[in-house]
Amino acid sequence: SIENKANTYSYQVAQTINGIQYSTLPCPLLDNVTTGEPDAVSQTFSVTGMWAEVSNGTGYNVRLTQPNGSVISDFIGPSTNTGHEITGLGQVGVFSFCVNALGNKGGDGEVNAYYDSPYDCSGIFVVYDELQIFNRSFLERITIL
């Protein structure tokens, strides 16, 4: 016969084991995601995200997913830095800007162990201003549903 073991996983946000409180940091909330002015010389632009500070975090991880699926990932520290700009972008289309708070993971003999938060993500659609001037065929193929 097969006996099922009891489910001992804690579904609580925080729990204490041997005097150490283990908890997951709350998700940083994105305030806004914007694009910078296109640089006509390099034909690139930037995407900037701003978010609210998360207490007990050690920093943040920012991920920008580009229209072709490639991902740019940057570490932002310390936790008081609540914004980041990614420059040198050259694709037109839908981007996804995501940020999560990083915890101390209970290392270094800490009394409280904080683990990384989930990501908060926001999409942004980018179209070059120059495309409106120099490439009308691109704009004619856009359909608004």
C-alpha cells in the first residue's frame, strides 16, 4: 500500500522556525513606465520604470522583455533606488518592464530571512516619432481594434 505523507508546507506569508522568521517580500508596485525621446543620431530610445520602495529589501532586479523576446536584466541597489532607465533600445513594438525586490535569503546569520518578491510587470507600446515622418507604410499597417 502507498501512504500519502502529510502536507507540511506552510502557505502563510511568514513563519518562524528555530527563532528565525522566514517571509517573502511584498511586490514592488510600478508607478509608471515611460519611453525617452528617440535619439535621431543613434536611432535608439530608452525605457524608464519607477516603483515604490520595499522595506527590508537589499535591492531590485529589473527585467525588460523586448518585442523579439530577448530579455535585458539589471540589478539595482541599494533598495532606496526606486527607478531605472534602460537605454540603447532599437526595436519598435510591445515591451514588458518588470521589477522585483531582492531579500537577504537568510544568509549571514540574520534574525529575519527575507526572500525575493514576485515581479510586478507593465507593458508599454513603443513607436518612433521618426517613423511617423519617414515611413508612412508602417503606420498604414497598424489596425486599432
